[in-house]
Amino acid sequence: MEEKVEVIKNWLGTGSINIFGLPMSGKDTVGTTLAEILGARLLSSGMIIRAMEAETRSHYSEQGNLIPSDVFYEWVLPYFGREDLRGLPLILSSVGRWSGEENAVIENAQAYSHPIRAAVLLNISEADVEQRWHEAHDNGARIGVPGEARKDDSKIEIFKQRCEEFRLKTMPVLQHYKSLGLLLPVNADAPREVVVTNVINALYDFATRPQA
């Protein structure tokens, strides 16, 4: 595994890997672990948006909807140009989830020397993520990353709306990455450690594929 990680690091350089998936698919969890393994920094659109909503006292996403694209451009895209990220690879957690935003993400990432090298899709069914949601609440746990409060903690209707947003608005984004030859579907219906291994293996195979 260490040899594969070194190959991925050399291939990635200061580039970016964008991770997508349904709510509760493990994007931030897998992204955090992957960033640690690759010596990268994690940029999570969800974390940024929740922090900005708290700071501005706005409520764009509390009903499970994606924030408007103009707000996304204002709040999230400037992170690519942050001085503390210069020269570092990035793991992106669902940055650019609304169809059309992917072009701005790709352009900004390229402009600041963090070109998108791959888009990873954590494959898991809606039935399975809904089961994870119920298990989390049955166990008294909370959806999301520790320290990051969410508006959809206790409402299954809002969680289902987030899944609907993924189907309608994010699936076209993934189709665009696929058309660019950058999409890597990875099985995510497994424990975190297994999913991370699946991602590493997929990235290694992608990085070492024969060039046309």
C-alpha cells in the first residue's frame, strides 16, 4: 500500500481529487483520511457553507437544498487561492455540486495550480444511506462531522430532499467529469477503512493506466 501511495502522490502533485456521493456516503470521513495519507489538505464545501451560514446568519441549505451558485462562487471558490494552500495537493469534498459549477471549479483549481486530477464517486444506494441515517439517530449519533452542526439532524424529510438534490443537480456534474475521463466510481458500501483502501486502489490504477 505504501508504494501505491507514493505513486499517487507523484501523480497528484499539487492537484486536486474531488469526492462526491450521496448524503451519509462518507465523503468528509473518507476525504479526511485520504488527505492525511496523501499529505493533502481537505476542502469540504459542506463545512465551508455551514460555517458561512452561521457567520452570515443565512439559511440557504437548512431545508436540504443546495445553495445558489452565485453564493457558492462567492463563499467556496476563493479557497483555491488561499496562501496557506499554495503548493499543496487538495482533497475536495463535493466542491461544485450543482450542474454548471463544475466548470468554474475546474477553471479555478487550474488557475491556482490545483488541477482536478480525478473525481471519485462513492457508490452506495439511497436505501443504504437512509439506513445509515436511521442507525445514526437510533444510536443517538449525529449526522456530519464532529463540531459541525447540521439543520437536518432529526428530519428524514430534509435528508431525503438532499438525496433528491443529488439526483437532479449533482448527477449531471458527475456525467461531465465522466466525459472528461476523470470519474472514478468506488464501492462505498463497506467500513471506512475498506472504502479508503478501495479509493487508494482506484487512484493507483488510474494514475498508472497506459497513456493513449
